[in-house]
Amino acid sequence: MDADLEPITTALDKELDWTQCAIVTVDDLASAQLLNDLAAVIHDLGFVISCAERLLIELAKEDDGGDRIVVQALWSAALVAYNRCFSTGKRTGIRHDLVGDIGLQGEVKKFHDYLTSMRNKHIAHSVNPFEASTVGAILASDPPAVLGIATLWMRHIVTDRQGVEQLRGLALSLQHHAAKLADEQTALVQAEAEAIGAAELSRRPLIQLVAPGPDEVASGRST
């Protein structure tokens, strides 16, 4: 199974070629957990941005507005990933009220709340005003007869193009802000690591990330 291994933030020396250095685990440091959480948020927001960009390509197609399955999949995935950034539990997300402090114009908080509600309606709750089904009898008039039964189903698949563009812009701004926080947190982790010293840290195991197998799908994150 393939997995990405790329630093979200690196050491304070931006010219450092980290690929030529030993990298030991410091996840147990007090400052490292928040940096881990910020890295996860940055990754999720990057996924939201990518989904929005591909959605815009689909919606711009001249024939029928793109593949409906692809559009629905991208929109649902973007909503889930966006809202993960604000979740609490195994990791610390960013604060909901942060969306009002990132310098965007307009009703940003209202749009953020809309995205949360749409996630709930598309993913968490199967019965909602954005999807409906109805059963009808198909009648013939001459002679009067019941020809059959029709079940009709409707679902709101995605917001309009402007909404997708707003989602992309919001995610970009939040990612930029999270990256600044991650840079600040990186400095704190480095200071804590320097206080321990390279000699002591060299005794620690090298970082090793292993992608979980399908049998571990029910397991939660340990940290």
C-alpha cells in the first residue's frame, strides 16, 4: 500500500536537505502533539482544495455539467474533510470561530455553518429536506386502469459553482493560517528537542510510518 511521506513543515533552516539526515521520533514531546494535529489539518484542507478544483472542472463541462457520480463523490468528500478540520477527539482541530479571523470578506461564518449543515445532511443524516422519495400510481385514462407503480427519488447533489469557489477560497485561507501556526509550533518543538540534545536524541528510534492494513479498519488512532 502506497503512502505519502512528505514533511508539512521542516526545521527552521529551510535550506536543510532533510532526506540526507536521520529523523528520530519526538512524538512524546509536549509540543509535538499539536504540531501533529496541525499537519493533519493542513493535509485535510489540501484535499478539500483539490476536490473543489476538480469539482469546478466537472461543473464547467458543457454537455451536462459533468459526471453526476464524480460530482457527488467530490462534494461529499470535500464536506467530510473540511469538517474534520474542526473536530475534536483523538486530535485537536482548529476552532470554529477562527473562520471569522482570517481576513476574508462577506458572511464567512454563515458559509462555514452552511458547510457543516450540508455535511450533516449529505453524510450523517439520511432523512432531510435535501433528499426525498415518493411513490405514485401510474394511471391510464381510457379505459381507466392502474398501469403500474412509480417510485421517484430526488437528491441535492452539490452547491452551485460559486459555492464551490467559496469553499476553495475558504480552505486556502484556513490552510495558510494553519501553516503559519505550524511554523510557530515547529520552532517550539525544535527548542524542546535542542534542550534534550542531539546525543540523547540519537538513541531514539528512527521515524517509521506504516500504512494500516484492512484488518485494522476498526482500530482508533493511538495518539
